[in-house]
Amino acid sequence: MKNIFIFLTLLFGIQSNEKSDFYSKPWDKKKYPIAIDAYEKNAINMSKLVTDERTIAIFHRASIGFRIDNKYASRKKEAKLKKIFFASYHLGTNADPIKQADFYLEQISANFNDPMALDIEDIGGNNISLKDAEKFIERIYEKTNRYPFVYVNNKVYTEINNKYNLNSIFARCPLWYARFKNSIKDIPFNVWPNVTLWQFSCELNCKKTGECLYNVPGTEFDMDVNVFNGTPNEFQLFWQKH
């Protein structure tokens, strides 16, 4: 088990949660780079966004179930022209997970070398189940030889930590954790040894543009804002590996 933990820590290229100051208000620490994650209903002014040296990446929804996000292709093109790191995510539904993975990969076929992500938005309802999420991840790895990020809120995170461990397929995926509080030092690390991306701001805890915990130029209050657990150089190395 110890060897697995060390391997995953090296794989993700980030600090141990016991030694890092990342887990308390990292948005206030300039050494940690910022990334936004967007979908078609978010407004983005790319020309203004690039004026912020700390914001270095966009994770954009490419698909949901079997529907294409209408802004993905045009924003990918614009981001590439402005030399912004641009990655994709898929919002999983309760439909066939293998077909969803294939559909997602069709949309991002020109960007297999960039990070990918599966958004497990919640437990139950129309959301992808954890069992189907495993199948989705396995399919992505089968087709690309890469593991996607797993995006979860605290409810989903807790469920995964209760049912899985460091030997699960989830543990092979970088963790993208949505939690709207100042500190996350108290969470269990049964599956993931670290948080790779922390989503700390959205319309749930910011109600007015310009008054968020971190204000990204060219975006509104409803933009999801994330911080990466590492330096800008570590982010670039991480990007190349995932």
C-alpha cells in the first residue's frame, strides 16, 4: 500500500497533503495557478482572460450524455490561438457508459494529448453511477492510454471513499474536487493521496461579478474557478503527462 501511495504521488506530480499549504485558501497564494471550467452558457472574453498571468488553463465541457456542447469547438479554436491551455470534460449521464466514452472521444479526437475529465455531478437520478463511471474510465484508457480526471463534489467524493480504495480505478485518475470552503484538510484520502484541482468558486458562493474569491478577467460570477496543486512549471509537466 505504501508503494502505491508513493507511485501515485509521483504520478500526479503534486505535494503530500500533510506538507502542503495548498489545502487552506490556495486562491490567495500566487504560486498556485488558476484554471476555469466552462460550458456553453458561461460568458468568456478571451482577450480579457489572457491579461491575467495566473489563469493559465480552460477545461471546457465537450459533451453531456450524447449531446455536444455548442461552444466547445469555437472556444477550443480561440484558446489555441491565444495559447491558453485548453482541455475537455464529459458530463456523465445514466446512459450506456461505453457509448458515452466513445461519443466523447469523437468530439475531442484532435486533442487526445490534452487532459480529459469525467464529471460525476451527483449520486442517483440522471447522473452516471459509480459502476458506470468505472466502465467509462476503462474505455477512455483503452482508447487513449490515459486516465481522465474525475470531477466530484463532496457527496460523490464521500461515496467513492466509502466504497473504494487506493487499488481502484478511481485512484489512477487525478482528482478534481469541488468544495466551497476555506480549508479541506479534514477530508479522507482513502482513494486519492492528493487533490489535483480544487474548484473553489462558482455561482453557489459568488453572487456578483467582481466579488468572488478569485476574479478571472473576462468571466462572470457564475464561472467555475479552480486552483492547481502545484507551481506553473509543475502544471505544464502535469499537462504533458495527462
